[in-house]
Amino acid sequence: MWNDPYLETCCRSALHRLSLCDDRGRPDGTRAELKDARCLDRLEQLGFAVHVGDSYRMTEAGVARHDREIMKVA
């Protein structure tokens, strides 16, 4: 846990919103509309999300981080 990169509150929120989209992914629409585009980019750089086509999706690492940090699943 101490070796994991720190996620700001806004990035944790973006990761949670991404988890609510399931396999459909979160449409990126026009990037100007996304208030958390910077967080989604950071999540992608950290390997927690991937940008596929016109949507963002969680990776397995993102699911694990979400479960451990946000949902507090052991």
C-alpha cells in the first residue's frame, strides 16, 4: 500500500465514477465537457484506466485499487 501512487480526492472520485459505468465505459464526449479529464488522464497514466475508442474503461489494476481504497474490500 505504501508503494502505491497517491490518488487525490478528485482522482478517487473519477475512479469511482468510472466503476459505475461497468463494461460500457465512460463516454468521453467532447473532452472539453469532462470536468475530470485531467484525472482520467492521470488514471490512464497510472494504469488504472484505458482510453478505448471514445470511452474510458477501468483496467484490472483500477478495479483492484477501487476495491481496496474506495470500497475498502480486504
